[in-house]
Amino acid sequence: MQRKVTKGNVFKDLGFSDEEAVALAMRVDLAVEIEKFIRRKKLTQTKAAAYFDVPQPKISKIIGGKVSGFSIEYLVKMAAKAGKTPRISFARKQAA
């Protein structure tokens, strides 16, 4: 089976709808920033959970890249607590 490779969003390449691909990519970007913060501060998962005031299994999922069960709002709040200021920008969809 031959697949068309798009530029910029691996989730689109994997067959997700445009809308879901964008949401998943946003979740991953936020989770990556949270994980970088945890690693930079050398926090254990337990200490990170206490810092973010979330259950430790949530930290484990973020570090493991399992972000589909998280809302974007949840991850934005965690990123903000890590000192990040997430911003949204909009671009026009390219015509096919």
C-alpha cells in the first residue's frame, strides 16, 4: 500500500482526520515541553506529580508519550506551571 506523505504532521500521515491530527500534534508539543521541564529540573515522577499537583501515573503517561487521553487545556495548565506561555497561531490550510 502506498501512502501519501504530508509535511509537518505525522498524525495526518498516520491517517487521522485533519482536525484530530492538529489536536494530537498540539498535545504532543505541550507534553514535550512539560517533559523537558521535568528532565531539566531532574525531578522524579513522584516529585513532578507533587509539583504539578497531579497523580503520578499522569506524569508517567506524559513521559511515555501517551497524550491522547489528556485535554489540551489540562496540558496547557501544566505547561504554564512549568513557566511556559503556550501560544496558538493560525495558518490557512493549503489547497490540495
